[in-house]
Amino acid sequence: MAERQTPLKLRLPAAVCAELGVDAQTPLQMRVKNDQLVIQPRLRERVAGRRWFLLWPVIVSVGLAVGVYAYWWWQHLDTLPLSGGTSVASFVIGLGSVAGWCLFAGFFVYTRRSEEHPLIYWRNFPVILVAFAVMLSLALIGGFWLLGQLFPGAAFDRFTAALIFGVLTCIATTLMVEAALTVTATTLSQLLTVVIVTGVVIAMAANNHRRWWQHNLSFLGTNMASNAWQFNVTLIMSALLMIALVDTIFVALRSAFPHDRRLWLMRGMLTLVGLDLACVGLFPNNAASHLLHDQAAGMLVFLVAGLIIGCRWLLPGVSKAFLTLSYGIAVALLALNFGFRWFGYPSLTSFEIQAFALAFGWLLLLFSRLEDLVAQGKQAWTVVIEAD
């Protein structure tokens, strides 16, 4: 029989207890995980605290599944195809998206009201709500498109179709509830990556038969492309998420750097990058808006280049490694730019994709560095370890 462990006593400052929301009666457990010392509520308490949250997706999904089964029975639909007009896909995308959106909104409001110092601010709520709703819809559309390619012509009886509908809706709504309970600045940064990558990949796949790569990347948002709205909405939603992320990070930085004008300038430039990215989606590369599209795209390049060059002076405590990487990306962008304009190599499509990947990747690195500054700005306590 294993020897029973003696509980450890850890004295924490009142400020730490208030920030963590724990007291002397909170059951805690300490573990070593990934070379880190993690202190958190015991698994039993964590599961019990989330149990009733996860009941809502199950209740909503079962109710919707019974409802769609009754509707199909009333319409005398004995067989439902996997994809198409009246299909499992259309009902999951329609009803599942609405259910996930409503649950996300409700639990987001609930968690923010229960927090004394929320990590996400109410003014960003509309942007985050729309972004998660669009992301869920794009994920469902992309998922069923893939299933349609894997199982062409698949169809199910009414009961099986309702069962599949309920399971997929439950998964979608559960993910939305989890997102509402755990959304932070890091989550927004990850969501920004997922939204823009997923949206662009879906737009590329939808226009594969039109050989979009023989034109340019902007072709995906024109009236000659299939479902161009997906590409343009992806850019607009990414821009709104970026603006919300900038606002969240820099408000948190205000307490650590209250009168630092460099950060205010960087905040303004990053906000302009987000607004300019939205303009690229609002003004697609059609004949009527070609000039506005080119001006917005050109300004985006100048803003990102200005941030890369100015990070030495605008970013507090910038490391030599980050500067070296930033200047390396700047040189790569210049090489791609002049190579395309002077020698025609690489091609326009290749140039746009590579330049976008480099610039977007650098912006994500910058956000990561800013999040580190937020963490460093919090009060720290010296800890002395005495091994038993």
C-alpha cells in the first residue's frame, strides 16, 4: 500500500488568493507538469464546477434532435442525404450554428459578470461573438464539404440522420461553451490564426477548379471566384479580431507602463493594420474597387514594415534575438518585393502568399511578445524552496 502523503501547507499573499479566487477552504493540489510546478483545484472540484456547464449542450442538442426528427416525419422525409439542400449538413450548419452562438453568448456574459477583473472587456464582446459565430459556421461548412468529398451520395434513414445531427450539434455547442468559459488574449491570438488560415484554405479549395493560382491571391475575393464572400469575410473578421486583441493587450499593459508613449504609438499602428486589413476585404480586387484594393494592400505593407523597423524603439525590453528575427523577415520581404517587381520572380501569386505568411507570422510573434510583457508586468514574489 502506498504511503499516505502529508498535505503541504502553502502561505499565499492575500493579493494572490484574490486573483486566483481561492481561500483556505479551497481544495488544492500541486503537481509537476512540463517542468513547471502547477497548483490548481483538485480534479474532483474542477469537474464538479464544470459539470452543469456541459449539461446545457447535451440538453440543447437532444431537444433540437427531437425537433428535427419530428419536422422530417411531418414532411414525410424518410431518407436524408449527407449534404445538399435539405440534408443533415444543412440542418447542422443552420441550427447548430445558432445554438452554438446562443450558448457562447450566454456563458460569455455569465462568466464576465462573475469576474471581478475580466480579461476580456465588454466593448470587445460584439466582435468576439461574431468572430466565434463565423468560425463555427466556417468549421461546419468546411467539415461537411470534406465529408461530402469523402462520402459522395451518402444518405441515411430518418432516425440515423437525427442521431448524427444530435451528436455533431452536441460537439459544436460543447466547444462553444468551453470557448466562452476560457477565452483570453491568448485564445484571441490563436483564434485569429485559425480564422485566417481556415478561411483562406477553404477559399482556395472552393476555387481549385478555377485555377486561382494562375491569377493572384486577391482573385479569391473577386466576383470571378466561387463564394468570394468567404475570403472577404475572413479578412474582415480577422481584422476585427486583431483590433479586439490589440485593445485587450494594451489595456492590460497600461498598468505596467502607464505613461509609455511608445506603446501608444505601437497600439495605433497595430490598430491601423487591422483597419487596413478590413479594407482589403471590404474592397475586393474587382474593376470598380481595384484602386482602393491596391491602395489598402500597399498601405498594409508599409504599416507592417514600419512596425518591423520601429520595434527597436517602440517595444520595451525588446531582445536581440527578436530584433534579429524581425530584421531577417524585413530583408526577406524586401527581397521578395524587388525580385517580383524587377525580375518577375517569384510569380505574383507566390509573392503574395509568401509575403503574407511572413508578415502575418511576424505579427503573431509580436503579439506573443506583448503578452509576455503583460505577464511580466504583474507583481511577482520571491519563493524560497526547502526540500523535505
